[in-house]
Amino acid sequence: MNSKALLASLAAAALALAAAGCGDSRSHAQAVYVLVDTSGTYAREAGKAERVINYLLGTLRPGDSLAVAKVESRSFSEKDIVAKATFDTRPSQANAQKRAFRDKTEAYLKSVQGTAHTDITGGLIQGAEFLNETGAGTKTIIVFSDMQEDLDKVTIRNFPIRLDHIRVIALNVTKLNSDNIDPRRYLGRLDAWHKRVKAAGASEWKVINDIERLDGIFASS
């Protein structure tokens, strides 16, 4: 091959690589939205939620996003977001952001007071909005709750929701007294959420009751 042909081949290869790079426009960042149930007796589980948040702060990388929000009587509001951040690409700045994030969530979790009702649906909708705005390639909602939705008489949530390309993890799903009497209540509640989340376009639904197993979820992301 003469020099002209060699140069032409190299140029073509470079153009092909450039085209391939331009074609892969997907973001490789992660975004995680943690919903913490603060209703009724589940508010006592707040200490475990702190462990989950600290794990995520240690796992997420520069460029990733994290938000923690509370599940209250009505949860479709940015006011329910306790803390949120997209971590800077500079490690020193990202570490400072994580320290501030941890301090803010720890202060909140130590002062949690139980609410009268539980609006999980509103929290999921708010979470999806946050995740989609980040533009992250991998989007996850962690619901730290017994998954027992309890709405007041005027709050409306019985309509289809959209969770496209978002994986939903129900974490630390404690069993109610009524579940102990009839386990079918517990299994039925989780099955109903599974069907609703998948119908909403979620990429995945998981129930994890052992917090240590989160490592396997995020290590493979």
C-alpha cells in the first residue's frame, strides 16, 4: 500500500471512530431518588434510611446525582425534597458536596415526626421528574417504606403514572400487624405495586429487605 492509500485508510478509520463516538450520546451518569416514608410507625425506621444514604454517598461518583425526599400525607412537591445534588467532577468539590448532603439529611432524619397519611404515588411522580431532569443514563427510585399507601379523602392518585426507563427498588418493606395475621396482604400489596410500576414503564422492580444487598444493585450499574 502506497503512502497516499495508507493516509486515505487512516483518515477513513478516524472518521468512522468519530462517527461511532458521536452516535453514542447516552449519558453514563447515575441519578438516584430516595423516598423516605415518614408516616405512622414507619418513621421509627429513619435510622436505617441514614445507612442507605451514607452508602449512596460513598458509591456515587462525580457527575452522578442524588436526592432524598420524604413521603408525607401529600408528596408531590419539591418542598418534600430534603437534599439534592449533582456531584462536581472535581473530587475535592464533590467530597464537600457529599459532606454537606450528609449533614443535611442526618439533621432531618433525627427530627422525623410521623405524618397521618402516606402518599407514595405522589413521591414517585416527583421522583421521576427529578430523575428525568438530570439526563442521567441510569435512573433509580428507592422507596424506603412498608409500601402501604394511605391517602386522605381529598387526595387523588388513582390515575396512570409514567416511570419510563426508571428502576424502582422497594427497600426495607416492613410487615404490618395485619400482614402477620394474613401474609397474603403483604404479598398482595407488593404484587399490586409491581403491576402498577411496570405498567408505568419502569425498567425494573425489585423488593430488597436486606440493606446489604444494595451493593449488588449499584456495583453492576
